[in-house]
Amino acid sequence: MRVRLIAIGTRMPEWVETAVADYAGRLPRELKLEVVELPLEPRGKNADIPRLKQAEGERLLKAAGSARRIVLDERGSAWSSAELAQRLERWKQDGRDLAWLVGGPDGHAPEVLAQAEAQWSLSRLTLPHPLVRVLLAEQLYRAWSLGAHHPYHRA
């Protein structure tokens, strides 16, 4: 199963690249995490935000292709690590690729939300996008470790 984190925004700080690479490197070969960065639409003083979100959304959906689309959104459902592990196990069984979608600073276009199979909120807090990448990579590793009965998760 191909797992991709597709995010609007490029040029993350080195600590983000290092942390994501660390967790991605811990995942087994059949669950390798690939990060796909898409450029942010330029925003000016009088930017047409709905149009910019639509353009970013079109690129996110195109990059996701036919993969199961999971949108990270503050209004999504809150899943525990154990719930994510259960979902990951079910998703592995059907063999479809996974695409985790992270929108730009103004959120997701309505089309992206409508085409998502699930909307997940990492927290009720507003999180910076670089930190979202690290949290997602860590939670994917934690979910895998739960399913594999690996000692990483000690709840």
C-alpha cells in the first residue's frame, strides 16, 4: 500500500524534514510514507481566497489520484491512536493507496472536503503546518506499532 502525505507548502524547516524522515524510516516497506509538497498559491493583499483554495484543492485531488483521501481538518473527527491503528489495519486489507491531504493556510476547498473518505482532526488546537507533518508521521508509526504489537506504544 502506497501512503502519501500530500501537503500545500514547500521548504519546511530542517527539524521537520528530519523528524518526518525518522518516523517514515521506521515504517515497514509495505507502509512507506512519501511526502509530496505542492506549492502554495501566491497570496497578495487583495487575494481571492476562495479561488486560491480551489486551485490548491484541484492540485491536491490530482496528486491523490484514486487513493483513499483522508483530509486533515480542524473540523474533522478526533481519532485516538488505537482508532487510527484499527482503521489502518482495515485499509491495509483492501489494498488501496492512502493519501493524507493537508491544505494551505486558509484550509481546504469544498471540493476536497466533499471527495474525502474521512476528515481527521489531530487536535482541537490550531497547529502549524510543519508540526502537522511530524504528528502525522509519528501517529502512522504508532498505529503500525500497535498493529504489529511493537513495544513503541505503551498505553
